[in-house]
Amino acid sequence: MNVVMIGSGYVGLVSGACFSEFGANVICVDKDESKINALLNGEIPIYEPGLDDLVSRNVKESRLSFSLDLKEAVAEADLVFIAVGTPTRRGDGHADLKYVYAAAEEIAGYLTGYTVIVDKSTVPVGTAREVCRIIKKANPAAEFDVASNPEFLREGSAIGDFMRPDRVVLGVESERAEALLRELYRPLNLIEAPIHVTNLESAELIKYASNAFLATKISFINEMSQLCEKVGADVHSVAKGMGLDGRIGKKFLHAGPGYGGSCFPKDTLALIRIAQEHGVSSRIVESVVEVNASQKARMVSKIREALGGSESDKVIAVLGLTFKPETDDMRDSPSLAILPAMADKGAIIKAHDPEGVKEARKLLPESIQYMDNIEDAIKGADAIVLMTEWNQYRGLDLDRVKSLMKGNVFVDLRNVYERSMMESHGFIYTCVGR
Ligand code: UGA
């Protein structure tokens, strides 16, 4: 089976490599010459655990290749996936579909024989139908179907998520397209991964509704964390007690500095816009977005309070910058809201992150200093703020940390540590909702 993946960004590259691992012949096509050249040289442009091995193995076995030539790739393809970016459009919160539609238009001219065009990018309801219209208009003779196959990968564990998915969602309009897609995903039959077949619109909405629901769980527990602080409850224990109810489930109930990343912030806004366009209210999702913004702001006050009311001239060691561990992705990371607010008030910030510094430098104020190792960040600090729960920060040698610091304030925005242990090591410990 010949598969073309248009867009070698995060989703395209991971999905392309995983399909080749399933046994398909995959060509990943991108317009970005430097990206394709890097991939041809064996360089992986993003940090994702296991991706380099997966790519090099499948390239070696000639199932995976990279190309700038869309025409040649599409001519031979059974399935063409569109996995280009759909960033939030400036100003209005809509997903920007210009790359998706440009890809559709371009593919149209190159189709030979029956081909299924599959939307993999997260796209508003109605996009697959529009892709279909664009291709039909550009090439009325083309023999094709359009399908929607949203992805549910988490950064940092994308390969595992792809290989052992909770479900595969296929939005299709013909048996022929369904059969081809089922064939592509056949290796997952071994682990009995559920394949949920539905129509185009439902598949598109499943993706947004899933992300918005997960974001809702996070905002819900973050709101509870504030109440926990006031009434003397422990948000960990509350989340555990709730999550033991199978109807609620224990996942995505970790209180923290607010969700970030390339998906939840963008997709919640897009869902609100989609609902507005159809004259439907989305009060729950609107509140989720609002609670998330206020949670980030609340973290700034929390740090200030821990520092005795002012961060001015205080040396703050920030551990972790990315929106979650095991990624170099800084998009909408809580650190992008929290660090500038502290820097504005005169804090001297020394930051460490295992993978995110290159991106962080582009996005954070110039005054932030980046340290190559944890000890350099901590040395002489009045306070430590644990921002992202990288493994390196989970097992800190607390006596050593304390001896390197000037002060003893430890603000744990991910609830990694236990208060009693921190206090016994002489820290003034603050966390979220406990
Ligand atoms: C998310 C979804 O989990 C994936 O299923 C989906 O495919 C992906 O978006 C996408 O649309 O492409 P991702 O953004 O990589 O994946 O990361 P998550 O693990 O979902 O975390 C998102 C944010 O929520 C992070 O900032 C994380 O720290 C935060 N979070 C997560 C919490 O604050 N608490 C939790 O309990 C869980």
C-alpha cells in the first residue's frame, strides 16, 4: 500500500513513520526544503522519544522516504494524508485552513487512479467536504474519496499512542475508502484496537470534542485546587477519590499551572468559533478557556506570595519551560505567561529545561538567563519554581539543592513533592491545591 503524508511536522512525521512501521510504503512530502534535506540526512527536526530510531529503521528498510516532489508521490498513492498545520488564525480564534486547502488544490491535479484523500490535521467540521469540493472543481475527472482520520497522539508519547491507540476514528463516505483505511490499520487488529467508523462531520467533531473534554477535566480540577487551598483539602486526594469512580476516570485530573501545548488552547478556541458559526452556545468550553487563563495568572500570585509579596530583585530558578515533559514544544506553555509577568516585576530569572531552551529563547523576554545544568540555575536562588515535571526534577537531591540556594522557597507547580518531606529539608514549600 502506498501512502503519501503531506506535511512533515509533528503529526505528519510521527504518523508517516508509524504507518511505515505497519508495513506501508510511505513518502513524507513537505514544501520546506531545509526540513526535507535534514530528514534525508537522517536528522529529526523535532524531539519525540523513539522517533529517530523508528525513522532510521524504516528508511533503511526502504519503506519510508522524504520528498519535495508532490506530483510524483501522489501519482502512485493509494492514500494521501493531509497533515499540514492548522494554526489559530490571527485575531479570531478560527483554525487557519489555508494550508489544508492549498494542499487539496495541488493534489487534485496529480491524482491518477482511485485515491483516498484523508484529513489528518485537526480541522473544523465541514473541512473534509470542502476538500472534496476543491478537488472535484480542480479535477472533475479524478476518481477519489475524502475521509477524516483525526489523530489522538500526545507529544512525548506519540509513538506509543499511535501503536496502542484507545481507538481509531474513521470518517468515511464510501465502503471502498473504509476498506483501504481498515487495511492500512490492520496491524492494530492484533491488539484489538477499536476502529470507530462514522461520517465525516462526526469524525471531525470527535477530535475537537475529545480535546475540549480533556481540557475541561483539567480546568475543573484546577478550579477545585483553588477551593482545596481555601478549605484545607488536598487536590491529589480529591482527584483520586473522584477518579476511582469509573464514570469519571482518574486521568487528566492533575492540578497544575494550566494546560498548554499546540492542541488544547487552539482546539478549545476553534470549537467555540465553530459553535458560534452555527448559532450554538459553548458556555462550558468558554469557561474552560477562562479558568485556564486565570489559573496561569493565579500561579504568578502564588509565587509572589511565597516570596513574601514581591518578586522584585529576587533570583528565581525556574525548572522546566516546555508545556509538558519529553518535548521541546513551547507553544502556549504556561511558562510563557508566568515568566514574563515575573520578569516585569523585576525578578531575576535563571531557567533550565532539558529540551526547550532553543524555542524558549525566541519566545521569552531577553532578560531571562538560560542555564545548561540544574545546579547552575539553582545556585544563589531565593526561590525555585518547578514549572514542568521533567524526570530530572522529580528526584532532586534536596539537601544539595538547599545548600546551593540563597533562600529556601520552593514553589512546586506540578505537585511533584510532598510537603512534609520538603519542610523536613528546610524548605518553605508551596504547591497547587494541597
Ligand atoms: C493532546 C491530547 O492529549 C491528545 O490526545 C491529542 O492528540 C493532542 O492534544 C492533539 O490534539 O494533537 P498534548 O497536547 O500532546 O495532547 O498533551 P497532553 O498530555 O494532553 O497535555 C496537554 C496539557 O495539559 C499539558 O500542558 C499538560 O501539562 C496539561 N495537563 C494534562 C494537566 O495540566 N493536567 C492533566 O491531568 C493532564
